[in-house]
Amino acid sequence: MLGNLIGGFVVILIGVNLLPTVASEVRGAQGNATGIGVGNNLSGAAITITGLIPLFFALGILSAGIALTAQGLRAAGMLGV
């Protein structure tokens, strides 16, 4: 159980630290698509969908935290499922 807790916290810590990098890279890809940078490899709806990548990355980190909490509560006998 302790190994799972440590592993979960490591996943959350790494994910939170990578979130600004992911957001800046997405912004860079969108900037390239709008002609600010070099190359135009995204257009239209692809720019919008690419803009959602940081949101889904953050939701993945959030789900890891919820799973970690549920696992800890289940091991303590406080969650009956």
C-alpha cells in the first residue's frame, strides 16, 4: 500500500511539474499554425482541439489524485466498494 501511495504522489508531482511545459508547447504549436512562428501545420478545428490538450492533461492528473485517494480510503476501510 505504501508503494502505491508513493507511486501515486510521484505521478502527481511529475504531472503538475510538466503541465506548464505542455501548455507552452501547445501554445507554440498554435502560434505556428496562425503564422506567428515557422510553418503552418494546424488550421481550423485542429487549433481548437490542440488547445484542449492541457485541459485533458490536467484532468488526467486529477483522475490520478482521485484514484489515489479512493485507494487509500478503500485500504483504510472507509470506502465500502
